[in-house]
Amino acid sequence: MIDTIHRILNSLLLAALLVSCAVAEQPILSPTAGPTASQVPATPVPPTELVLMTHDSFAISESVLATFQRETGATVRVLTAGDAGSMVNQAILTRESPLADVLYGVDNTFLSRALDANIFEPYRSRLEDNVPPQLDPDDRERVAPIDYGDVCVNYDRAAFDSALAAPTNLEQLTEPAYRSMLVVENPATSSPGLVFMLATIARFGDEGDYTWLDYWADLRDNDVLAVSGWELAYNQHFSGGPGAGDRPLVVSYATSPVAEVYFAEPQPEEAPTAVMTDGCFRQVEYAGVLAGANAPQLARDFIDFMLSPEFQSDVPLNMFVFPASTQAEVPPVFIEHAAHVAEPLTMEPGRIAANRERWLQEWTDAVLR
């Protein structure tokens, strides 16, 4: 009985060996054969890093950024690329092989240049429903408004009293009473300088009996001081700034008094600086998914995150601008000390893009010659 079993087993073993040899003689690949395990494409592993390209002024709380990283399992690498103009230029030059997944900080003064270069992939977050429509000029939904601020003339309260009140409108800045008081930023090298130049164009126009260039000629005759950037203007030449300069008027932001209170020890009940709310120009900052991004889904997730109440509520005391979302919780110190501009000046981004370089050259010829 056992021998019979052995014979059966030996016969089965021999048959198996013959089959295996026959199979081994077949070609590895045949027209009708299915793919082997080694031939099946591996499932792509989703990227685990999101690269954010932004300007040098970007700031957000580490704990808030950690929320996105915890929820997605991804890390966020921040790539700073200079001011808004330099950042946009770099994104355009590298659009065939983008350096980042999301670009944040392009404002309405450079927006048309970025859109015309097609550097963004269209994406509209459902959270944009919480953003006032006037902040979003792109009907093709390529960027999302994240924050906004108003560029205004600020003044040092201590420099003005009943004998000489602080100016209340742009026209007064050309009057002899305010001679040698105003410091501005060069629009060719400074974002607030560029925005203030646009404010004067929006107010006085490009044609007619009295144009924006006539206005700047009057400012020049009234000894306006033009410097390279905001840091130099505010921190060194402005008498209300930390450098205690000799000029009590400076081009800054409607939210600058908030910083003067927030960082003071102890915090004063009233900011030592104030804002001339006439002639303010609204600056809106946007974020978008870069076309060809390495991590497009993470990029879309990050746009959602930037519009979330948590991120938006963290914006005011980090970048001292207003959050775009109506769902953000704005801190009391911000509400109390920021100047609220009822009717800011604005300009269509396409007009800015079409005339920016000409206006800059005309400003340089009129003011720095």
C-alpha cells in the first residue's frame, strides 16, 4: 500500500517537473501573456512636501502652519524670493519648471503680469464664498484673495497741534506749511512706493490741466524726500518711527499704528502715529497653484487652508494686514488702532500692467532729475 502511494507520488512529481520544464521553455514575454508583478507600474507615491514661494514679508505662526502639516502629513517649505515684483519675475522665468507649488503675495500691482504669463492653474476654493467679490478681479479663478491693506500717509501725532494740524488730504501735502515734512519710497524699488504713485495717478489722472506728474512736481518743489524702501523711510527718516528722524509724514500703511501699539512695552492707550485716510490705495494679495506644480493636490489643499478661519485669523498680527475672509476673528488691538478707509483708491490691474513701466520712468524723470 505504501509502495503504491510512493509510486503515485513519484509519478505526480515527475509530471510536475515536466510541466515546469515546458513552462520554462516558453518566452518570458508573449503577445497574449499578462504582465508579471515586476511589469505592473507601481502606484505613484503622493508628494509629501509642499513648497510655498512668497515674498520676504511673509509671516505666520508656527503652530498654525503645523496644523496643515499635521492634517495632511506633508511638510511645508517656504521659499522667499524678494519683494513682490522679484518674486513674480522669478515665477515667470521658471514657469516651465516651477520652483514651488503655491505662490503667495502677488498683489494687484503685479497681478496682470502673472496672469498674462499663465503661471497659475485654475482653482477655486469653496472658502472663497467668504471673501467679498470686490477683492477678486480674476473671473477665470486662477488666484484667491488672501489679505488686503491700504497704503496711506502716516503722521507723527507729536509733530502737530493746534498751531499746525496734521494734513487731511493729498493736496495739502504740497502746501508750504508742510514743506520738508514728507518722506516717500521710490516706486521703482519699493512696493508701498509703487502703490502711493498709483494713488496719485488714480486721484489726479494721466491727462488734463493738472495731472499726477504736476502733483509730483509740486511735491518735489515742497522738498519731498524719496528713499529706496519702507525700512529706510519709516525706521530712519520718520520722526514717529524707531529712528526718530526729522520728517513727521511718511508713506506707510493704515495698519502701521497697530504695530506701534502692539510692540510697545507697556502698550499705550493711543498709538503715537495716525493715518491720513484720504488718498489711500488698496493693495490686495493673492495666492495661486502654480501650473506644473510637483504637488498639485497639496497646493489646492494649501489654498483652502490659507482661506480657513484659523489661517485668516492669524494674518493680522503677523503681517499687519486685514484678512480677506469675513470668517476671520480680528484681534481687538487691530480693530481699535487700525485706520479704516471707507473709500480707498483702486485701479484695474490690466491698466497698471499696461502703463507701469512708463509711469515709473515718468516719475523718475519728474522727481529724481
